[in-house]
Amino acid sequence: MKLKKLPRFKARNLLVLHPLLHKGGVHQAADVDTARMRERKREQTRLRKTNWLEGTTSL
């Protein structure tokens, strides 16, 4: 019985594995919509943690 040759795999794109290109890296910081949503989420969290009777935030 003859064995078939296995297909050769393409070389992996090493740039894809670069940590700065993953979520939260360089490109996400430049994205205006993402930065706006992050700021809104931070503000909502701050408002939720505000003690409105004393007027202070509890972090």
C-alpha cells in the first residue's frame, strides 16, 4: 500500500500573532468609536457607584 504525500501547509502569517495587533492594542486606541464607547462605559460605572445621598463616589 502506497502512502499519499501530505499537502504542505502555508507558512503562518507571524504578523497576526503580534500582541499589539490584538484587541486592546495599537489599532483599538486609534478607533474613535471604540474609545467613545469605552469612555461612556467608564462614566456609567462611575455614576452607578456614586453615593447620591452623600455626593461622593465609592471606589
